[in-house]
Amino acid sequence: MEAHMATNPTERGSRGSTSARRGSGAAAGRASVRGEGARSRHSSLGERFIAGVPARIMAPRIVFILCVVAIVAFGVLMVYSSSAIMVASGADPKPPSFYLTRQGIFAFAGAIIAIIIACVPMSFYTKQRVFALWALSLLALFLVLAMGSTAGGAQRWIDLGFFALQPSELVKPFLILSVATVLAEFFECYALDTRSFLLLLGAAVIAPLALVMAQPDYGTTIIIVATIFCMLVLAGASLKFLLLLLSIGIVALGALFLLEPYRLTRFQVLLDPWADPYGDGYQATLGIIAFASGGLFGRGVGNATMKYGYIPELHNDFILANIGEEVGFVGTVVLFALFVCLVLTGFMIAHQGPSMRDRLTAYGCTIIIVVQFLVNILGVLVVLPMTGKTLPFISYGGSSMLASFMLVGYVLRVSVESGRRSVYDERRADFAVVSAGGEGSDQDAVSSHMGRSTAGSPRRRSEATRARSGFSVMDGRRGESTATRPHPREDRSSYGSYDRVNLNDNPSERLRSRDSGPRVRRGGTSPQSGSRGRGSDSYSSRRGRYDR
């Protein structure tokens, strides 16, 4: 009794200090919550704009859109700068703002198409609809060969009167979607065997590429093949299969250069552009001169000299030479940095895709943009043979602009799909992390979370929820209650045909006493004397022993 009275004040003191600590902690928590609430009100506009979307998903999406807008705006400016002089001088019989107006219209129409694609869920693209889009692409390529217009020795356009459509550009988004669907069916859904996979992949790729090569448009062919190869790598294709495809591609590329004399000439220009500066190497040498004359900061926007008729069609595939002369090395590096940022954010969006088809679609759309970008700039810089492909979002051309915005739309759609709550997220939402509650009313807890995200923070259990809870674990086993459990625990003392051993409630009763020796199992067919091995127990006896 005296001992109890002696220890009782200590216990009361400890309890008092504990409650004091709890009270101070709760007060500090409420103060921090009020501070966070003030900060959230300060940035409430931004949070309302991204309400319900995690920052890891929304941030790459915003950066991706800003990069596209900046590149397109810079491209419209460069198109006007590189074409206005020729129009004003009368060398090109068009209105002064012809190219500027049309490029702006193409950019606006492309943005509308990208928004429409971004609003269509990926579940809309079933296998039947993807096949329909692929068939429409083939039909458009057939129409080019049947009734297309010819320019520069190639039959690539369909004249619509107000607009010359180039189907080989618009085929790229649909071909990426088709290949992504086939790869997902094989690598993720396991719905195809190897033979069916090879047949479908070959049909989805070879048929459009054959029609594109018949135009001929070898630049688009190389871009599509490189993109599909990267998609195969990302899908997890075997190394042997990838090496086989790479070998076939190298042999086919070498055959293309040898079969046509003008392609071999382009390769010779690549080796020495100054061998014929006024003939085959004319554009290549002038592009080098334009970059060299631009210097570090350039001559200034509108002050380039190569646009005065020296380089023909400067606003098309050779617009990078005009950019290098007007904004110099620094401006060109800034443009490259925008493209790098665009590609990195596109990869981040693709990495967060909810399914393999979505991820491959976003990866393919981003990769084909960067491949075409590299093909153009390396051709202008005389690192690769010039293929005549446009610089994405910058060069003048309606089909290229529309196709680029279609690719952007698919990437944005994958980003939207990544932020949606799936059925598994709904199930995980039922399992909440709760804290003990502490002091403070439920109204304070609710009001403290208004206007800000509660992701990653423990959810406070209210008194009403705690009263009707059947089972909760807080601070060990203290929160366990069985009075309100809806279903009693069933008796599991017997499982199958074997009874479980009752180990008793007291652990000390399960220990052998010091007087008892080791338990020796008797039985079996082997003799007990003169044998050092284990007796040959029957299967049933071993089974019973191990089960217990």
C-alpha cells in the first residue's frame, strides 16, 4: 500500500506531463495547420487550376504545353522573317503576309485538333477502330499515287484547292497508335502468339511504308522505321530480334543509296560539300555560311542575307539556316533547349501512362518528333544527307503542322489518363491511414483541410467513425474491439483432415522440463540397435509429424 502510494504521485506526474505534451503538440499542430491554410489561400488560384491532379502529372503537362506554344510562336516569326523579303520584292507573286497568315491558320487548326484528340479517351480506340484508322491511312496513300500532284520529282500531295494535303505526314500518328496496340496485345495482354504478332506487326508497318516509298518519300520512311524500332526496344523485344531488324535496316538503307544515283550524290556531298559549291553542294555550303555569319548572337531578326534569293525555299526545310543567321549560336541553343525540354516532359508523361499501349503511344509520338527534328538539323549542318523533311512546329507547311499537333494531342491524352482515378485507386481509398485523434473538434479538422491537398497526410478519425468502427489498430493492440464486430470469428481449430495442436495459453507449459530428455521416435523397419541412421518412417507418419 505504501509502495503504491509512493509510486502513485509519479504516475500522476507522468500522466500530467504526457497530457501537457499532447496539448502543446495539438496546439502546435493547429498553428501549423493555420499557417498552411494561409499559404494555401495565398496560392489558392494555382491549386484550383490543378484541383484533383497530382503535381507529378500536372507539372510535366504544363511544361510540355508551354514548350509547344513557345516553339510554334517562334516558328511563325521565323516563317514571316524568311519569306517576307521574297514576297515584297516580287520574286514570289503572293500577298505580303501570305505565309504568315497561312502558318498562323495551320497552327490554330492544329491546336484545335490537339484539344479534340486530348478530350477523346484512349478506351475509344478499340482494336476495330484502330484498324479503321489504319485502313483510312492506306486509302489516303493510295489516292496520292492515283491522283496526287507532283513537285520536285515526287508525288506526295493531294491538291484540295485551298490546301495541299500530304498524307504521308498524317499517317504517322495513326501508324504509331496501330503499332502500340499490336505491341501491347503481345507483350502485356498475351493475346497473340509469336506468329500472329509478327504477321500483324508486319502488316501494320510494311504496307504503309511500301506506299510511302513508292511516292518516293524516303525521309518519312527512315523516320517511321527509327521510331518503330525505338518502340520495340521500349516494349521489351528480345535482343536477337532487334539485332535482326537492325541488320535488315542497314542492308536496305545501303541498297537505297546504291540503286538511285541522286542519293549517292547526296552522300558524296555529305563527305565533301565544297567539292561542287555551285552544283550539288550549293545548299549545303550556303547553310554553313549562314551559320558562320550569324556568329554568337546573330545579325538580328529580319537582318539575314541568305533570304534574298540565295537559298531557295528558305522557309521550308532549310529554315534552320535562317534561324542560325538571325539569332546566332545562342538563339539556336535556346531553341534546341526548348526541344530537349519538350522531349523530356513527353517522356515523363509517357512513363506515367496507365497501360502499355498508352505508354508506347506517348513514347512513339515524342520519339517521332525528336527523330524528325534530328534528321532536319543534322541535314542542314551537313552531318546527314538532306532528306527534305521539315523542322517540326517551325518550318512552313500545313500537313507537317497538323501532324505535329496530332502527336501533341495523343501525348496530352495519355497525361490526362494518368491523372484519372482507376478502379484500384477507388479500392485503395477505402483503406485510410488514421491517427489517434487528439484534442480538437472534428469541425476544426475538416476546416483545416479545406482549400488544400491532403495527399500524403494521415487522415484524422472522427468520434462518430471511431464509435462505429469494428476493428482498428492504433498504438499496438489497444484499438482492437470485438463487441461491434459484425461477424464472429469462425473456429479454425481444425483445418482439412488434420487437427491443429493445442499449444495452450501459457508459453511456459510448452517447454520441456529439465528432467525430461530428448524425445526419440521409435518405430520403422530399421533395427534400433547397431544402426546410426534414421528409421525409415512411412509416408503417412512423416506427413503427420511435419503437419504438426
